[in-house]
Amino acid sequence: MVLYSLKHCIQSPPQWHKLSSCWKNTPRHNEVLRLGNIARALFRRAPKDIPVNGYTIPEGWIILIAISALHLDNDQFNNALEFNPGRWKDIQTSVVAKSFMPFGVGIKQCAGVEYSRVVLATFLHVLITKYK
């Protein structure tokens, strides 16, 4: 289906930009990425000693950030296992900044951010308009 979606976009390039801008950062797109994130974890190196709940992570140690645990945390997202695009209307910016990172964060963010957004938008467009 993804290959069919890409073929559809290549055959009608003017729609490529329209799809990208239309679906970029929409509540549906964010919710799909939150629940269906492929990258389950990120590795980062501690730049300095970091105190966490009475423990100290020494400088230079590798830290594993479990993205899926952040995305499915009921303290951050009510009914975290439920698909609910409406949650993005009233969500606080601090929650998004600290708990939503489908492509990683900082300078080591995934290079395929825009590509994946366009593919997802194209896939959903073709699924909705062409599926019988």
C-alpha cells in the first residue's frame, strides 16, 4: 500500500506539497505517531553527572530513553492506549516538549522526519480516496 501511495504521488506531483502541508502536525498525525512509533528508544550520553531520584548517573554513561513509555504514560496522556486525536487540542506545550518525541530530539533528530510525514499523509489520502 505504501508503494502504491508513493506511485500515486509521483504521478501527480502538485498534490505532494498540498498533502505535506495539509497533514503536517495535525492532531491525527500526532496521534498516529504517538501510538505507532517505530523507534522504541533513544540512546544518549550523559554530558555531566545527573541526579535522578537519589541516584547519580555518572558523566559519560549511556542513557536509554524509552520513547514508547513516554508516549503511553497515563500521567501525560489521559487514556494513553486509546486513539484520540482530540487530546491534542487542549494538551499543554510542556507535555508535548517533554513527552512527545517520535523522531527523537535535538541535533540527533531523525533525518526522515519530513519524509515520514509525507508518506503517512499520502498513505492516508490514498486509503481514504481510493480504497473500495
